[in-house]
Amino acid sequence: MAQKYLTKERHDALVAELNELRTNGRGSVSERLRHAKDLGDLSENAEYQAAREEQSLLEQKIAQLEELLKTSSIIEEQPKGGTAVRLGSKVSLEKDGALVEYTIVGSNEADPFQDLISNESPLGRELLGKNQGETIRVQTPKGASKYTIVKIQ
């Protein structure tokens, strides 16, 4: 299994979500279960069955978040004057005369629409360890692309 990485911001957001689910989420489901039990026969009580299903999904989500937080490492900030691309780096690239910017993040945070690319993606893997001015070639499902590293932050 590949190492999982999270930015500090994403880690903090997941911790907050987990705390919310543990407190308010569980409280809400517990209240629904209590109300449904008050309605009578549990074997034919659709509201009770729905509340139990919601409880099961909530507990699965809590377990997933706990496991993710337990097995992930927080990406350290890029040191000032760092010259090589690493996790957490914001990289400006020149591709076909156009400038594009990406931030290298762990696979759990990747969102290409927000310019967050995974360290496990073809481009992310090629960029890691490279320096400003270097040119890389990346094979993707759409074919080969050439990028030149313009700036690393």
C-alpha cells in the first residue's frame, strides 16, 4: 500500500469532520433511533430500519476517517530556498507555450480541477525530485506531454 499524505489544512479539516461525526452525527442518529423505538414494533418499523442504516453508514465513515488519519503523514512545508519538487510544492510549468500551476499533494487530496495533483499521478511522479529549469516528458492516457519546470514554491 502506498504511503498516504495530507496537507496540514486537509488533516485539520478531517479531524474537525471526525469530531463532528462523533458528537453531533452520533447524537442525531441516536435521537432518531430513540424516536423510532418509541413508535413500537421494531421488526416492521421502517423509520427504525432507516435509522439503523444511517447509524451503520455513520460508523463506517468514522472508521474510514480514523484509519486515514492514523495511517497518513502530514506534508511538511517546502523549506525556503528549496530547489527540488517535493510533496507540498507549488510548481509552475510551461507546456506548449502556456503556463500551468499545480500543487503536489497526496492521493487523498488530489483534485485536478483545483490544480492539486497526486504524487502518484504520472505527472506528479515525474516531477518529484526535479529542479527548476528541467524538462520532463510524461506519458499519459492521452499521449506524451513535455513540461519545463519554470518555478518551484
